[in-house]
Amino acid sequence: MLTSHIYSLMRFTPSSKFLGFSNHFHSVIASSFSLTSKFPSSIAATMSTQNDTAALKTHQPLQIAKRLEKFQTTIFTQMSLLAIKHKAINLGQGFPNFDGPEFIKEAAIQSIRDGKNQYARGYGVPDLNIAISERFKKDTGLVVDPEKEVTVTSGCTEAIAATILGLINPGDEVIMFAPFYDSYEATLSMAGAKVKSVTLRPPDFAVPIEELKSIISKNTRAILINTPHNPTGKMFTREELDCIASLCIENDVLVFTDEVYDKLAFDMEHISMASLPGMYERTVTMNSLGKTFSLTGWKIGWAIAPPHLTWGVRQAHAYLTFATSHPFQCAAAVALRASDSYYEELKRDYMAKRAILVEGLKAVGFKVFPSSGTYFVVVDHTPFGLEDDIAFCEYLVKEVGVVAIPTSVFYLNPEEGKNLVRFTFCKDEGTIRSAVDRMKEKLKK
Ligand SMILES: Cc1ncc(COP(=O)(O)O)c(C=O)c1O
């Protein structure tokens, strides 16, 4: 259980920004991370000692392609090792500590029994492509062709990669909103894109339209949006989306929109960029099963786009993974046809968890920023007097026994996130309450 934390955390932004975290931890962790990160956690955990020894013997320098150089070291590995050492409660990672619904798990088991065990069709099992298009119609009113406009991928992460690698040329300019989900920057780097960012600032993380206007131009190839937004919980308003849309149309810019939290929209209606007038033809909508069905380990995702954009996405997908897990795709089709009551209950449950965490964090003494969607809450940690988000999270895990995520890893300029940390409420209520109790007891101003 604890070792799985290491592996899952390792997928977050590795960043050389944090080399100064703590020399001791860095030297211990850099060696075990770099040598074991490609192995599953259980293996990685047992291999680290052998590999550390091997590294000492061979004195080989670590090797990595230039496009990934800056992503070498991960704060998350450091945090998770500390978490294990200090038996901390993990409100850092965005994965539920409860299981997905029985009817979906049964469908997967049945599909395996039915022999759906060989390669699936590259761009998706036909029934899943249909289920995705039906769901999209229900959610947005848009009718898409499941055969020509839907591509099934290995999670949204691969939808992001296939979209970027399939549609962005080296040197193309792409705009993101900071803080941003970690895979965007790394994947854009792999594509050789020129990355620009516009920062969403507390308390409401509103889109600074004038700033966006000043950096968007005819040289911009695409803009990446994420609503509901990780890590802030912000949801893009209709006015903001309208403004972004008209700038994109004016400058002939594509939109890549990550909507994995669309079913965790609590305080306002989720709006898909593709549904705005004139936008479908320039938009790739990316989503996945993980958050909506508490099945983050299944890694079934998809990209919806008009045929002229789907071509690039599918070509990249064809050579990245070719096809994703066959039986889980069959089960995903069943999941997406869940009754409305499933989605209502999911929302109700998460709203209850959000209330427990938000009230708890306020009672502890944090300044808590409103979260309208996702299962994250961002707080200002500065009332507790620590130097920055990294120092705060290190203190929190070591002295209090709770894991949170420092947000500076989600910015091109880490300074911008140094006052903010992210907590998740995708945990059972007992876990959330225990974490709050620990903070109440041990975190003093
Ligand atoms: C904003 C965002 N996009 C994409 C993903 C990855 O989704 P998947 O697990 O389907 O690859 C995550 C997971 O945390 C996320 O927060």
C-alpha cells in the first residue's frame, strides 16, 4: 500500500526547481528515483538498494534526453518517501482511497471471461466510441461521429500526449494557464513547443483577459484549458470561455481542453469549450473514466475532435500505444451509460467531503480559496510562517503527519505558487477528518 504511493507520486512533475529541497533527502532520493522510476512500485521498492549499490559501482552519469532534462527530480518522490517514513495521511495525491462501482468492475470481469483479451481496435472498441459520443451529446448537445471523431486512449494523459504530439510542430507556440497539470509542460517539451503561460491568481483564479490578449497572436498554434481546474478547483465561466473562444477564432488558434473533472462540477454548470459557437471545429476535448468512476488505475481516456484534427491525434496514438486495454474499454462503455442517479450521488458524496475538508482547513487556520469543482482545494499556508510551499509541505509531513502538494511545481515560474498548497478530498470521510484533527492538534501559528 505504502509503496504504491511512491509510484503514483512519481508521475507528478519532476522538477529541477527543487534541487535545494534538502540535500540529504535529495541525494538519497535522486539515486533511487532515477534508477527505479521505470519499474512498478513493488519492484522499485525492493530494487532501490541494489541499484544504489550498482550506481556506486559503475559511476555512470544519469542519462536523459535534453527535452526531458528539466524534469529530472521530483518533489513528489521526496514527499512520498517522507510520507512513508512519517506514516503521514495522504491528502496529496488525486486518487480515491475507495473503490469504483461494482457494476463496472463486474463488466470488466465479464469481458475478460468473454475473451475480450486480444488487441482492441486501435481507435477504440466500437461500442465504447458509441457510448462516448452518446455521453457527449447528452452533456453538450453536440452530435459527433463515433467512428470519425472519437479516439480512445490510455487515460487522459495519453489523450493529451496524442493531441500535442499529433498536432503541434517543433517551435509552435502554445499557451497554458498556470497553475497547470504537470503533464502539459512535459509533453509540450517533448513536442518541441514554445510554451507560454498566463497565471490564474487567487482568490478567484479568474482569467486575466487583458494579459491573455497581450500574449495570444497569429503565432499561437493552440491554447490548453482545464475546467474544472486542477489544482485550484476553479471552473471557467461562460464569459471567460466566450472571451477565449473569440480570441481563438480571431487568431486561428486551436483549443485543447482537459475536462476530466466535468462530473465533479459543484457550484456551477460545467461548460465544454467545444459547445460554444464556432468552436467545435477547432477544439480537441479530452476526458477519461478515472475521476468520474473512481477507477484511476484503469487508464481509459478519449479525445473528441472533428475529423481534420482527429487525424493527427489518431496518428500519434497509433504509434504511442496503438490500442488500449480491451476488456476495460468494454467495461468503460457500461460505465458511461450509468444512470443519472449515479452522477448525482457522486456529486453529493464529494460535496459532503469538500465541506468536511474546507471547514476543517478553515478551523486549522488556513486561508482557503473556494473550490467549485474537482476534488482539490487550494489554501494559503503563510499564516503558519514557513518560507514557501515546499518548506511548508515538508514540515506538514514530518511534524504533523499529513501530505499536501506544493503548487509551485505547477507554474513556469515557481515563485508564483510559493504561498499555495493543494489538498485533496478524494478520500473517505474518516481519513479527511483524521488529517484535519492532526493539523488542528499540531499545526500552530
Ligand atoms: C487535469 C488532469 N488531467 C489529466 C489527468 C490524468 O488523467 P488520466 O488518469 O485519465 O490519465 C489528471 C489526473 O490527475 C488531471 O488532474
